Amino acid sequence: MPNDRKDTNARQATSELSQAQQLAVGELLRVSPIADDLATRFAEAGFTLVLVGGSVRDALLGRLGNDLDFTTDARPEDVLRLVRPWADAVWDVGIAFGTVGCRKSAPSGGDASVRREYQLEITTYRSEAYDRDSRKPEVVYGDSLEEDLRRRDFTVNAMGVALPRKEFVDPHNGLADLARRVLRTPGTPEESFSDDPLRMLRAARFAAQLGFTVSEPVREAMRGMAERIDIVSAERVRDELNKLLLSPHPRQGITLLVETGLADRVVPEIPALRLERDEHHRHKDVYEHSLTVLEQAIDLEDGPPDLVLRLAALLHDIGKPKTRRFEGDGRVSFHHHEIVGAKLTKQRMARLKYPNELIKDVSRLVELHLRFHGYGTGEWTDSAVRRYVRDAGPLLERLHKLTRSDCTTRNKRKAQALSRAYDSLEERIERLKQQEELDAIRPDLNGNDVMEILGLPPGPDVGRAYRFLLELRLEKGPLGREAAEAALKEWWAEQS
């Protein structure tokens, strides 16, 4: 029986490799016109050109896009000389790292009238390593394809197709690892992660993107070298986290970061959610709850992956560890954790150099994620609905999704009651939207009206009057000019 099982596994692996190779042939034939054209230019100039890395991996997975990665023995200045007359556009922002980028359109399939745009990156054979105390890799050009492939992060990214002859190059058995859906490094993991510590985050990202498992030696190296991530710039860390979060399986990547200790270095608020429980103080596992909320939020997306929603779902409860209190009756409370969480979200995202607008949106969603529960399960007043919409502003649809995702109770009756209550709220919002301009709530009178009616010059009193009218609009709905003017005069008389 054991031999039969081995034979079956071997046949299955062989079949998977064959399917992968067939997919790759189809994908490479699609990009052949542009790839072969470029390779011919390089060959005529005495250089080699190899399709490499993620492009080969994705071709084997049948998902090659329009972004193509190449490596060459030509130095960057030679690459520029060769591609400038050929490409539609060229950029050299990565030339310090040996990379030249360009854009080129080419016929798609057999129809010459249909063209596709390709983004190409051509990188000189290289090796790169971090100085112990530096945040920037030191780039050294190499002289051979084998050396270049060995320096790459994982074996599934260390395959090449030499062009134009279409010779498949796989010195580290990346094709077999691709069939087994496992991440290994070409050399030792310690050597790979010393060269570029960001590769530890890339392991988690690929696990999330591709659904691959990470080999145990790679996991062990990630645990042992986690502190090395500290020398990588915040921007590079942020970009990897974004790719992880926008992937199909972010839980898989986040779990790996937490288990290896990397999360403690880059987003310590996430592992901090693993609050201990005992027989006297039982409460929900906040870490697992947050991952479930993230997955449920993803299920509610009705378009491309939404980074704002996913970040808010992951971070919505990070204020709980700081606000946890053990009550006298054995319960555990987290009063105002949404306010604390919003502040922590701003701080962490600022450290990771996120854009200010993104920080503002995510932290606002974290702050508002409990607002729905504050109104109870009874009938909402029109005033409460208006304030909910006003406070959410353009984030309202995301707040709907986040609030619904935050229900992870196993109590079916409670879950159904919460769902019905939120259905009711959304219906109320839609009804009021039809009656009023809920998306842009403004008072019935503007600032100029206030100054004219009360005889005021521009100043703080006009602002106070405007805020009174806005509160009145939220509370009562549209009043009309005459009623609003009467209310304003009455309020101003009281102020005087």
C-alpha cells in the first residue's frame, strides 16, 4: 500500500506539472510577439534576455497578465539604448537598482487590429544584500543567469524562459514546488532573508495571494530572524501589507505573520488582540474575531478589493486590549474601545507612512463601527438616522459592510435579530434619502442668510448660528426658509 500511495502521488504531481506546462505554453504564445521582438533586439546586440520570476510563475499557473519581468546580462545603460527606439514609453526610476521600465503595445492574438498594452521591467543580472545597519539594499551586478536566479526570494520565482528560443531554466526545482504549492528558498532561508529581510513579509504575502504553504525551514528562519525586518523602510513594509490584505486569502498571510513574530515588529496591535481567557473571565477571542470580520467584509465587497474596508475590518477592535476591564459580576468590558482604537489606527498607519486621506477614512470607520449598537434594536428616530448618515458621510456604504461583518455571534437568534435591525436601518436611510437630501445635509439658511437676518458681520457668532441651524436640520428635517428664520431669531434672542 505505501508504494501504491507513492506511485499515485508521483502520477498526480506529474499530471499537475504537465498541466502547468501546457498552461505556460498557451500564455507564452500570447506574449510571444512582443517578447520575441524584444529578445531579438537584445540578441542582435550580443546580449541575452530571459523572461523570469513572477511572470514565469504566473504563466505556469495560467494567469500571466500584461506585466512582464525580464533579466539580462546587458547593463542598464545598454538596456536604455536598446529599448528607447523600440518602446512607446521608457522610464528609469529604478535604474539605481539595475531596472529599466517601458511600455509597449502589440497585437493581441491573431487579430492585428486588436492591441494590448504591456508593461515591461528589464533588470540586469544582479545580487543584492542589506548592510546590517542600512535600510537600502546594496546592488551588485552579476554575470550569469544561474547566479541571478539563485539570489531570488523563492524557488517558484527562480525559474526562467530564455528567449527567443523558449528554453526553460529551473535550477532549483521551482516547477515541482509550484505543483506542490509550497514556498522554499533557492539557497538557505537564512541566506535569503539576510540578503533582503522584506522577503519574510513576501512569504506571507504569497501564502495569502496564491494559497501556498510555507515550508518549515522557511517558517523557522522567519521566527529566528523577525527582528531583521526593522531595517526595512516603512514604505516597503506598508506596500507588502497592502498586497497581502488585497489578496484572496489574507487570513493565511496574517496568521503566518503572527505565528512567526513578524507581526510584533510591523503591526503589534494585531497579535495584541490575542487576549487570554480563563474560567472566570470568558470573552470572545478578539484576534480570531477580527480575522473573521475581515473575511466577512471581503464577502460583502461588490467590486474590486477595498483596502479601506479591509484595513478597518482588521483594525476595528485594536482598542480592546487597552480598554479591557474585569467587572465585579465576572463580565469583561471594553468601554470606548472604538475611540481608543481610532487613535491607535491613526498612529500605526502614520508610522507605516499611509496617505493621510486613507488614515482618515480607516480611523473614522473604526471610530464609527459601534455606532449602530448605540441606538439599540428599537425603532430609529428620523433624527438618529440623519446623524448616522451625516457622521458616516462618504463612508456610509463601507460602514454598512463593516457593521454587518462585525456580527460573528454563533447565536443564530441574536444574529438574525441584528441583521433585521440593520435591514430596518438601511430601509429608513433609503426612505429618508427619497424625501430629503441626506447625502449633503445642510441647514435651510446659509451663512449669508444668517448675517442678513441677524445683522451680523462675519465672525464666530455666524458660525455658532450656522451650527444651531445644522443641529435643527438634523433633529427636525427640512423646515423651509420661513420656519428656519423664525427659529433662528428665537435662538438669537435667547443668546442675547
